[in-house]
Amino acid sequence: MVVWSDVTRWNPAVLQNAVDNINTAYNKLVACSDDLRDVNTPEGWHGEAASAAAAEVNGIIDGLEEYAADLAALRRKVGDVGDAITGVQNGVKEAEAIAAHNHFAIAGDGAIVDNGAPDVPEEQREVVAEERNRIAEELKDRVEEVLRQATNVDEDLCAVLDLIQAGQVIDATTNDNEHTSLAAAGNSGEAIAISSIMPPPAVDADPSMNAAWWAALSDKERQQLIARHPDWVGNRDGIKAADRSKANLALVEQERRSFTAELDKLRRDVGDAGEIVRVEERLKALDAIAGMMHNPDGSLNSHRQLMSVDMTGDHPKAAIANGDVDTAQHVAVFTPGMNSTVDGNMHGYVDDMDGVQRSAERMLATQGGGTVATVTWIGYEPSSFDDKGSLAGLITGENADTGGAKLARFDQGINASRPTDPHFTALGHSQGSIVTGVSLTHGGTGVDDAVVFGSPGVADHFGIDNTARDLKVPTGHTYNITAAGDPVAQWVPETWRYGTAPYAMDGMTQLSAGAATGSDGSPLAASTGHSEYTRALPDGTDTTSKHNIAAIVAGMPQLAVPAR
């Protein structure tokens, strides 16, 4: 049984160095093939001695064939296991880094030891306790996954060694020795020793378990999975954003081929009109995603990451990042509201979030610098006026619950995929603020700040008397922006359909959307109506609401303009 103290001492170099020696021996042996073909009973020699000599030669040939197969199997397995151990080592290092960073330790038997948090202000203790519980569970998942993969690696190697020891890699006695090839025997042995990559955890596994699985794979194994099974990788919360993006780009092309073939068949067979519209919508969405991920000249936009692609459900869904989510010091996830579609207005949202990212980085540059990534997440089924017919029907409780749970997992996955958590901001507009609010009530999302704007409320059921504390974000770190002339943010909250009005919620800091002057003396324009919160003016002037959002994303709330 493999235990934690074992895997912390595993050294891939021992096996990796052995591969060269095994390969040298194998090449020397295979070079004997031509000589073996020439070893025949001399012509005209008959009788008992000749038969005995022929049997001896055949036995030597059979033995060398089996030896070649043994060496080839050992060479392949030792090489694969050496590579796999680098993945296990990485899983160990990430788990121990997370533990040390958060004042935990991992005992030799894999138990998680809580060494206690530093001094925490009274008003933050509940949130910090929840966060420490989340970290402890994540560490348990990581230990479990590392040991699962280590056990698989150990058993994989032992299985081949047992075959070699038992002389059962191949049976060469049935071969035609007149046409013997030691290389062919070696190929047979190698085929037996090909390693299988540990499959992912269950589809509904926690993001921390997914992160642990991915961390404990070697770089070679990860690239193989991205190439062979992009559907295992691209939409799995907890996997690094760069790897998800590679997988999802491949998945877009796979889905495009599949839907194109399906559409051609439907048209040939005069299929159901509704089904044709459904497939056409998905092809339009895939084209839109490809467009957002590429530059006008067709080259891949290295500034963006495709973090999810989902063609199931009523409408296509996707998440696109500006910047590097894996390394940015500040990460924001933006959830837009009703009437949002992948093939319609997502491009504008992604561009707006690009502007927020750049504004935040400019602010950080005044304080020594910092990196920012922003994600536009349409991972739920937004309502539309066509669906509901009125402002009062923005979203049902069922949709908010489902969308909020998915968003919570997505947020958790970003933190789980990184050895150290970024400063994390949740942004929600309109209906997206409801989904954002529901996601935050799940707790353990790792969100440090939350900003809602154009919000009808942050609850999914009628008449909830909620406070900012219910969102499980550190006290004083939830913000609301309401623009003049925004009916969704000004009038809908009065129905209490989505909980307490954000502009009156206890503990919610109110930020301005009106004309103002920035801390550097630059003018800031007013946002009006429901759809201008994240936009700049055509001449490049920032709106106050965009400035405020960027300030929170940058972790610089002192630059934000408070509401009057």
C-alpha cells in the first residue's frame, strides 16, 4: 500500500537514467537479428546430431526473442513510469505548497494538520473559518488523488515486472524462426507495456479533486489527454486555464465538424425545422467563439483563454478570459444578464472586460505594478424578454439555483487550479447579479470582493430579507452600482422579488455611476440606463462605473468613487 511518506521520497531520475542502459542493451541484442537468420543447420547434415543442433538453435532464437520482448517491455514501462512519477511529484509539491502557505501540514500518513490561522479580526472569523475548512477539504482531495495515481503507477510497473519475471511477456516458441526478427519481438513486448493514463474523477467531482488529478499528471500525459480527450479537460473546473483553453479550442473544431455533418443530414432528409434551427444556432455560436479567440488575420489571440464551451441545454454557453488566469495576481469573473448570447453580445462583453482589465492594470502601475485577468462567463441560461415578457420575470428560482451552483464551481475551480489564490472579484450585471449572489451563498468560492451593477437583487426567491453578510464575502467587500435611468436597478428591487434592494442592503457599499473626477484628476463620465456600466466613451474616457469596477478588481477600493 502506497502512503504519503512513500511518494514524497519517489525519485523519477532513478528510472529515467535506467532507460538509457536498457536501451543500449536492447539495441545490441536487436543488431543480432541478421546473424540469427544465418544460423542454420549445414546443408546435407541429417540425423540425430543435426536435429539436436537445429533444436538448440531454435531454442536460442526463441530465448533471444523473448529476451528482446522483455527488454522492450521494461524500457517502455520504466520510461513511462519515470515520466508519471514527475506528475506525482508535482502533485506532492502543489499540495505541500498550499498547506505551507495556509499554515497547514501533511503528515506521513496523509492526515491534514491545521496549525492555526494567524490573528483574525473578530468580524472576519466566520468567513476565515469557512475558508480554512475549504482548504482542509482541498488538501484531503489532493492527498487522495496523489495516492490514487501513485498506486496506479506502482501497480502498473509491478504488473509488467511480474510478467517479465514469470517469462510471460510473449511466447516465442510458436514463431517462425526462419524469418525471425528480434525487433518485431521487441515491438510485441512494448505493446504489452504501454501505460494507461489515469482517467479523471467523476463528472460531479469537486473542483479541488479535478485540480489534484491534473496536478499529479506529467506534462506529457496532460498533452496526450488534451489531444485525445479534449472533452475530459476543457470544461472541468479545477484544471489550469491554459490547458482548458487548448482543449476547448480543439473541442470547438470537433463540435463544428459534428454539427456541420448533422445539419447536412437534416437538410438532406428534410428534418425537423426546430432541430435545424437548434443546430444552426450552435454553429453560429462556435463561429463566434472562434472569432473571439482569433485576431483579424486568423492567428490565435494569445491574450485570451477559452475556459469553457458547452453546446448542451437550450442555448450555447462559453467562458472567455482576457489575460492569464493561471498567473494573474487579480482575477475577476463577470456574469452578464438577460438577453446574453454567445453568438450575439458576448463579443461586446469580452471587449468591455478587456477594457476593465487594462484600466485595473493602469491603476496597479501607479503602485508598482500587478497583473489582472478578467473572465466573461455565460455558463447559465439567461432569460430574454421573449422568454418572460416583462422585467418582473427576469429569472426563475430554478435557473438561479442551477446557474449559481455552476458559477460557484467555476470560481472554486480557478482557485483550486492555482497553488496560491489570486485576489478574486465576482462581477454581476442585471440577471447575472442574481446568479452571482446565489453563487456566493454557497461559500468557499474564494471570492474576496463582489460588485453588482444594474441589479434587481441578489437572491433567487421572493421577499428574502438578505444582507451583504449572506453573500459570504469578507465584511465591507460587497459593492453596488446603480445608474440613473436604470429601471432594472431602480424599480424592480421595489418588488422584493429578488430579495432586499441592493441600493438599500445592510453592509453593501454604494459606488457612484455619475460624472466625477478620478484620483489622478482625469474626468469620469456618467453611466445612464441599464447597459453602460462597463463601457468607456467613444473618445476613450472612462465612465465612473467602469472606473469603480476596475478599482475593486485591482484591489484598490480607495480609488473608487462613492455614491452621493
